[in-house]
Amino acid sequence: MLKFSRFLKTMGLVLIILIGFTAKSQQVRKIIVDADTGNEVDDFYALARILMEPSVEVMTLNAAHWQTSHWTIDGSMENSHRLNQQLLGEMGLEVKTLRGATARMYDWGDRAQHSAAAYEIIAKAKTSGELTILALGALTNVASAVYIEPQIAKKLKVHWLGTTMDFEKKVLKRNDFNPLMDPYALDFLLDSEVEMHIMPVNVAVDMQIDFEELEAKTEQHFLGKFLLERWITHLDGSRRNRVLWDLALIAAYIHPEMASTTQVQTSRDSGNKMVTFYNSINAKAIYQDFYTSLLAFESE
């Protein structure tokens, strides 16, 4: 009887451990990240933050193009793909990296850009109840996936940085960088069943930061030094302040309490769609969270 009692206690302990492990596993949010990493400095900071987050698993890191820009380079997507791998190497992490579209969607016929990134989105959406994608640049990869397989649209939750929203007049402007990299992709998604969460640039602009502050807060950490080097060696590396746009979207996804949202019904020529827009962020809290996470991070 005593042995049986011990057996029950042991099994009870095992059950508690398994329940705890299962609960922890359920708390981890699995996502795909789509980034035009070669375009700006902010992508590296945003990617570093999401890759450091223990409550999130980045299943795939897709490369996005910025080929439509006046200051683009040859093979902008390839440049983003290489930098994605470089960042992962610096962090000592292993995450699947895939190439995305080399340019915006086509003007007629089969308008999709067929890429490994687009087909990864399709595959993951088909095998899950829902799929969250954090998109930091052109929406080409996401829109192409939905264009190829329209039935996945209702499974997608897309968090994206782009556009300007006048919250008083409910007017959406699409003349900033990310929408202009692929105007059709944005129109297509606004007309689709994809659930959209948008961080407008007129909200993300609060993420302006001085180089001196970043340097003082992060230069003692190996990853901090690497990120500062990206600022210095960028095309406009002499700038003493800039806006780390993408970090706003990433932080708001990780910590919803650091931002507020509102729902806006877009106009008929913008899909007549209910979209969740971020209407404010706590930039100070976002930066403090970044510094804390960075200094606690150790390469695996």
C-alpha cells in the first residue's frame, strides 16, 4: 500500500510538470516575420527584439524587397536575405530564412510573385487554424501568397507598418515608403479577408532616438555594438538621430500594453474594411524594454 501511495505521488508530480510544460508551450506565439532588412537601420533593431523574445517563436524569417525605391540597390531582396542570416549568426540563433519576391507584384496576368516566402506562408496557413505575420516592408510576399491561394486569407493576421491615418477624418493616406514599394499588394489585402493590424507612420514617428542614447545604453553588449555598426555604416550613417519605425510594431505586438488601438472602417476605395490601427505608442517604455532585453540576452 505504501509503495502504491508513493507511485501515486510520483505520477501526480509528473502530471503537474507535464501540465506546466503544456501551458508554457501554449503561451509561445508562433509567427512569420517578413522584413526588408537591407533598406534601413530600424529593421535590425526590430528583428533583434523579436528574436530575443521568449514568448514568441519566429518560425520563418522571410526577406522582402525594396526594389521600387529610388535609392534601391541591385538585388534588394537578396541583400535583405543576407542581412537576415548575418543577424541570426551574430545572435547565435537558428531560424529558417527564405527568399521573397525580387520586386513588386506584376501589373497584369498572374500578378503574384512566386517565391519561397510566399509558398511558406501558404504551407503554414494550410496547417494551422490561424497564422500571424509581422511585415516590416512591402506586402508583396503576403499578398502574393493570398493571390495564389485565396482560401488562406481568412486564416491570416497581418501586423504591418505603413500608411498615414488621420484619426479625426478617418482618411487613410498611402504615400509613405512601405505602401509605395507595392501599392497593388496593399490594395489587394485591403480587399481581402485578411485580418489587418496597422501601425501608421504618423504614430511610429514617436520612435525618434539619438545615436548618443543608443550608444550609451547598448555599446557594452556584443549585440548592441553590432547594431550600432549598422547605423554607422548605413547609406546615411552620419545622421545623429533617426526613427526606429519597425521597433514600434514589434514592441506593440510583444507588449500590447505599450500601445493603444482603434478600429477604423476604411473607405470603399480602400476595401471598405474594418482595420485595427495603432493610434498611440509609449516610445519611452518601448526603448526601455529594448535595453532591458538586449542586456539580458546571451548568444546561444
